[in-house]
Amino acid sequence: MLTDAFMQRALAAALLLGPVCALLGVFVTARRMAFFSDTIAHGALTGVALGIWFGVADLTLPMVLFSLAMAAGILYLKEKTDLLTDTIMALLLSGSVALGIVILKFAKGTQGEIHGFLFGDILAVDNRDVWFAGALFVIVMIGMFTWLSPLALLTANEELAHVCGIPIRTANYLFVLVLTIAVALAIRLLGIILVTSLIVVPPATARNISRNLRQQLISSVLVGVIGSLGGTLFAYKFDIPCGPAIVLSCIALFIISLALARVRIWRTA
């Protein structure tokens, strides 16, 4: 199994993207941005469709570019209109998915290729994806260690962060940029439909067993790593789509965390 090149790439991508998504997910869930990541993920379908339409060999590039365009659209409409954020995201999500489906109707893409992007595909991970994931891993880890306190303050109270001299707009734009790229790259493993789960489930699991932010960050990263690696191995062993296997692994860890939380409450009582 580990001697197969495609499996080595898949495990490397899981080992890099799992902790990145889990770490970002702590702040995504705290800032109630789970719907944002879901919108970006579904919008990536149009990027894939456009890549197939124009015959692009590597569909990662158009997928990432359109995801960034979606994120920019959300931020622009949020600043320039009086629409609520969830309304803007619902509008762009439904519109981008509809556009992607129409383009796929006329594009010459195979059902297997589209299925891989919807539900994740181990074979779809190539060397370029691994290098992108590695670069993103380094950037996120350095950024978190450098700006952890300002980011935590920004998440807790934007007004207080502004008073303390934190450039709120720049910080928000950088966070959205990194989150968008992470979601787009993780689509290769989990698929468009399930990619948000790697953002949401690990921090939710960590919250059940953590007492402070530091514990939650560490626990979330561990859950992301274990869930991603376990799901990838499970998918290979039983020949099932990679995305659902990773999600089910993370859900299993979430259930275990619920049990541990109940035991801790019982012992405290």
C-alpha cells in the first residue's frame, strides 16, 4: 500500500491539509464562518466546469482561481450592499452551483472525473497538489505562531482589536484568502460536498474535550491528522470514496469526544 506512488501522495496531502483545515476551523467556527467555507467549496464546482470546458489539464488552478473570485465577491457585496452576510453567501452559492451544472452539461468531462471532485478521489492527488499543500501548511503554521494572539483577539472582539491597533480589514482579507485556498485544495481529498466537514468537525470535537484555546487548537489539529490519515487508509482498504471515509473517521472521533466529555462531567459532579 505505502509503496504505491498515488497512495504516498494522498497520505502526504492528508497529513498536510488535515491539520491546516482543523487549525483554521477553530477560528472559522468561533467566527461563525462555516457557511462561508461551504459557499466557497460549492462555488469551486464552476471552476472545475470552466477548466473542463477550456480543456485545462490541471483543474486545480481554475478551481482555486474561481474560489478566490467567489470569496472576493462575498467580501465586495458585504461592503457595498446592505444585504446580510448569509443572504449574500446563499445567493452566490446557488448561482455558482447552477452555473457550474449548466457548463458541465455542455463540457466534455467524464462522469468519473466529476464524481471525484464531488466526493473526493485519492487518484486525483498529484505532485503539484502535494507541493501546494506543503506550502500552505508552512504559511499557516508560521502565521498562527506569529499572529495567534491578535487573531484570537480579532475573533473574540473586532472593536477591541481595532482599539489595540490591529489592522482588522487586512487581517480579515488575509484570513479569508488562506481559508479559501485551503478549502479549494482539500476538495481533492474530500470533494466539494464534504470539504466543509474537515473545517467544522475537528474544532467541534476539540471543543468537547478542551478547557481553553490552546488545548482546543492542539486537539483540533490532532483530530484533523487522525481523521484525515485514518479516512484515507480506510478508503484505500475498502475501495470507497476518500471524502466520505475521512468525514466518517472525524465523526467517529466526535462521538468519542462526546463520551469523554460526559465522563468528565460525571466525575466532576
